Amino acid sequence: MTEKKEMSVPEIGNDLVAIPDDGLIILPVRNFVGFPGTVFPLAVGRPASVTAVEQAVRGDRPIGILLQRDPNDNTPDAEGLHKIGCAAQILRYVASPDSGNHLICRGTGRFRVIEQLKTTPFPIARVIHLSDALDKRPETEARFLYLRELVVELLEILPDAPVGLAESVGQMAEPGLLADLAAAYSDFSLADRQDLLETLDIGARIEKTTKLLARQLEVLRITREIGEQTREAFDERHRKAVLREQLQTIRKELGENGNGVDQEVAELTKAISDAGMPEDIRNYALKELGRYERMPDASGEAGMLRTWLDWMVELPWQPPKEAEIDLGEARRILDADHYGLEKIKIRIIEYLAVRRLAPSGKAPILCFVGPPGVGKTSLGQSIARAMGRAFARFSLGGVHNEAEIRGHRRTYIGAMPGTVIQSIRRAGARNCVLMLDEIDKLGRGIGGDPSSALLEVLDPAQNAAFRDNYLGVDFDLSHVVFLTTANMLDTIPAPLLDRMEIISLPGYLEDEKLEIAKRHLLKSQLEATGLKPDQVTVEDDALRIIIRSYTREAGVRSLERKIGAVLRNAAVDIVEGKAKTIHVTADDLKDSLGAPRYENEVAMRTSLPGVATGLAWTSVGGDILFIEASRTPGKGTLQLTGQLGDVMRESAQAALTLIKARADSLSIDPKVFETSDIHIHVPAGATPKDGPSAGTAMFAALASLLLGRKLRSDTAMTGEISLRGQVLPVGGIREKVVAAATAGLRRILLPARNRHDFDEIPEAARTVLEFIWLETVDDVLEHGLEKEARKTSRKSA
């Protein structure tokens, strides 16, 4: 079947340009890609293109449609055109001086340009025509069937698709023609269309077309669903608006217009006047109330504005009434709530004394730093009780959005004030004690840096005009007593740390834990289990065993849990009628707690030469650290294991260098270092370790190994060493000393330059430990090694 050609061509000359048999008239196009088997319109305007079309019509010749690489190029050369295009037959050509030159073409096949023959008066090129190769593979057949379903669905969705085309496509059996048809009627990009035109393999062409078409269909489905939902929502809002207008008209006719609204506005006006807001804030709230009065009830902004007004009237705007601080009562409360912590209590009493003398002064922000379970949060509650103020707290652990501190702006759906304003509203007082827990665990995300938002909150010079994003007005935080807690200072930003006064809380000693257990933990766990004090009693020796053998911590949380386990076991016996009263001794602990989890490893670890007891600082308090050294035949290498950091590795190398430098004075054969490999290991290999404070212990372990003399089992040491043999100061002395005393040690070797830390050591630790101050590594050997090497004999059994 041939198409009928309709022409309306202006008069042109009779001379036709000679075109070879394998030549083709080229028609460059800017933003179009034609496909074989499809009918498409084109508009031509460039003189060369008009001449080319007229020559093709006169000579009844096909044209080759090629896409330009640069759409802004008015005279593209051979390099400015793609090499593969679509050959087309002109079905209709209309030239009009008013509407321009238009033609309708039918794509007949693909071609590839081999050589450019002419460029004037229009482009002519030598081409080869490309045809689709048959592809009978089963996977190609399956892809073809799936693509046919997608094309039918696309044609049913498109509003301008030709009538009956979907039915025709459903009966189509040519894979290549189907892929070209899908590409022609789809909204693909020019690059994707040209890529599909240049894909000659039918299987690959169908696969590419399927991926592009599936994505376009998904977009069309979502767009259609959104459009339907939007239209339905608009219709519903329009219906409600009409009904609301009618209701207002009816109320106006009946004389009942706005009674409920007027009453609500009157109540809010009175609440705003009674809230005690500053004048400028009160005027702003009344202005917003006027806006609320004029809004329709069902307006989304009206609900948001009503919530904002509720927040404004419920905040404690009134100037606080300061309760007089009784220092004697404050001491009693602190002593009743906390055992020990004498220096901390003294500092808190000083703080309260200053607040009493200068209630309007800018008091410092106290930051309690210490391991978990030592009573940081409960100290804040005690301060609130001593001051007679309301207490509120919120945790900053995991907070990674600035809006959680400053609040969200009212323009967002579900917006709320920040946690600072929320906590003050919950406390109901503008002079409450507000504790910010876990300030060292602040995060930072895409929503901003919350630590930067806290700079204003915790600055006494700025927080008198704190502005929450949700409120949009200033709120005075200068009367709030801010307290913070942290486990460590390393992760707190320096500007934030500068605004706080650091108060360190050390870990508890065994005797302190015993008193805390007797005074507080037993009582709280008896109440939790429903037991009466006369039903269950626990011996002091049993409590000591729990502290020593079942828990190993700086605080008392694990101790409280273990006591609770013991009491629950006793509760079972009482409920079952096995006993009316139970007396828990040390021998009874295995029944409720099982075998002891911890044992005193000091004597066992130091029973051989080459094992030293060091001290370490961790985020949960101090700890005992063992350094083990071993020597094997080798070539003089040093091996370090136990997940040691770079600083700790350097300390081991410095210790070995010191041993080598003092080999003569220590009577060590220098050849030992050439014929032996030395291995230093720090147990608990799953735990990363770093820091310079293990230098003295590493030196002592190496000296003990090479001299064959044991280190004293009751002695621990800490300190950094230099290549000159000096012992340098280290940090965490208080926590390390507490750990040594808890572990049952009796002597401790500390750097002489840390003498200023002696006053910070708890009195209970000073009484049980002998302190030896080190100037050089020679002092380490003098006080750490046993006086004489014990001779051992081998006896055969």
C-alpha cells in the first residue's frame, strides 16, 4: 500500500541537483529524532533545509533526518551531525509565507553516513541503509511481550494518543518496530532517543526501551494519583467553605453570630493579660490573637496559631519569687542524699551561698563530670531541693538537630518549641533548676549543630533574651539555674566548655560503696521488691563480696542491680513459705548471683618476671592494666600486641631504648638484644588502649624480664618516661589511685610532678595506700622490683 502524497510547493527552477544512487539528501534537525515505521511532522526554516525538501519533493526522493550535536549551530558540518539517522519519505509538504514550511514524513529505516558529498546548496551524503537482524532468542521474545504491555498501558494513559493505536499495538508482532514506536510516542530525552536509534541489536534496543518506558509510566501513574487527590481535596475544601459561608449567614440572620468565637477570644485576651508578659510581647500576642479571630475555624493556620497562643499563655512569664536559701538545710539534704563527695558538697554550698547573697547575679554553669553511676543527676535534684525550686531535666544524648534546642519555626507542620522552653513549661517556674544530661554526647547532623545553639542558652550574659524559633519572642532564662552532666570532656566543644565550671566526681572506694549500699541501695531495693526491712537482712561481709567479686565499676549502678537480684531471690523463698525471715551471708551469694565474676588477679599476674601492674584512665573511672613482657630467641625485634595505639607503642619503644642504654649499669648482657625477640602484650586485647602513662610499667616489665627479678605484687605504677630517664606527669591520677585501692593494692608509684594532685585523692584511698614519688626510671627499679631474686630449684617427681 502506498501513501497518497499531497504537495503545495512554490514555483522553483526545473534544474535538479544530481544525486548519486547511494547518496541521500540530508536534513539536519535541532531537537527531534525520527524512528522507522512512524509518521511525524517537521517544520523547516533554514534556506538550505527548504531547498533540500523542495528538491526531494520534485525528484520524489527520500530524505535523511540527522540530529545536530549543537542545537544552536545554524550551519552544522559533517562533524556537527550524528552519524546514524532515520531515512524518511515525505508524505505531505505545505509551504506558506504566513505559517512557514511544514512537512509530514514517514520513517522508512535507519542509515549510517559514510561520506559527506556536498554541503551546498544543501547537504548530500553517501550512506548505507541499516536493517534489523532477526532475533529468535526466548529472552528477547519475553522482553518483547512485556514491552508490548507497557506500550499499551502508555497509550491508554496519554490523552493525545491516536484512536485505535493501542489495539493495533496489542496485535503487533515485530519487536524492532514496537521498540521504535514506543520511543516515538514516549517523552524520552534527545540523548536517550538518539541512543535507541543507534542501537541496532533488537534485544538490546528492547531492553533499553523497557527500562526508560517503565520509569516514565511510574512517573505518569504518580502524577495522575496526585492530581486526583489534589482535585478531591480541593473539592472538599470548596464544599466546606460554601457551607461555612451559609452557616455564618444563618447565624447572622438569627443574631447568633460568633458567640462561641467571641467567648474564646475573650478568654484568651484575659489569659494573655494575666500571664505577666513584658509589654512588647503582650502586644505581639494580642496582635496574633486578632489575626486568629479573623481566620476561618477550619483554616490550617488557625489551628497552628491557636496552639501558639496556648504555649504563650502557659509559659511562666511572671518574675519568680526567690525562696531564701538555708545553708544548714542544704547541708542536711546533701548529706542525706549522698555519701562521700565532700569536696563536691563544699563547692555546692559555696555556690548556694553566692546565690543567697546575690540572687540576681550571674551564677556559673556547673558541669558535673564523672563515670556513670556516681550520682551526677541526683546531685542536681538535691540542689533543687536545697534551693526550694522546681527541678526539670532533659537528656542531650543523641540530639543532632539545632531545632531540638531552639525549636521549629511555626511555618512547619507539627512545629513545637525547643526542649529548653518545653522543660521550663513543664517545671512551671522561670527560676527552676534545669539539668542538661549527657552534654558530651551531643551529635551533629544536617539540621545544624545543637552545641552551637547551647552557647546562647548557657551564657549568663546572653540568655536573658533567648529567642526560641517557635515562640518568635525573647524569653528570659537568666533566672534558670543550669546544671550539666558529662562522662568525659574530650567530646565537648571548646566554646561550650568555656561557659561551664567543671566539677569532677571520682569513683567510689570499696568502703564508700559499702556505706552507700547500707544507707540507700538496700532501702530502695527493699521498696522495689515489696519486702520489709525485718524480713531480709544482708551482712556487711556479703555486701563487700558483691562489691569486690560481682561488680567492677566506678559508680554503684551494677551494685544496686546485684542487691536487687539477691533480694528477689529471697522474696521467692518468703512467698513460697520456705522462711519468714532471711539473713543473707557471703556463703548465700552463689545461690542468687552465681559464681563470682571477678577475682584478684594481681598476685597471679605478677608471679613471674616480666609482668608489671599499671594504671589506666577510662571514661568510666580508673582501671588496673597489666603489662606482660616475654623473650624468645630471635634477631632483636620488638613485637607489640593488645590493640595498642600509636602513643602507647612509642612508649614501649622508648622503654626498650632506656633498657638498652642502661644495660651496663643493670648488668644486662648487650648481646641479649641481638639474639632475642622481645614481645610486649597488654591483656584484654579486644579493648583499644592508648596514652603515654604506661611508660613506667613497660620499663619495669622489661627490666624485670631481663634481670630475672619479679615485681612486687602489691605495687602499681603510672607515669610517662623520656629518653633521658625522667618520669613525666600524667592525668587521671585521682581515678587511677581509686582503682588501685579498690583492687587491693598497697603501694603506688606516681610521678613526682603529680604531687599537686595529691589533695584531690580521696581520704579513704590515702589511708590504705603508700605513695612513692618517682623522679627517674631508677626510682621505678628501686621501689618496684623485689629486693632479691628468689632462687628456684627443679625437682623431679
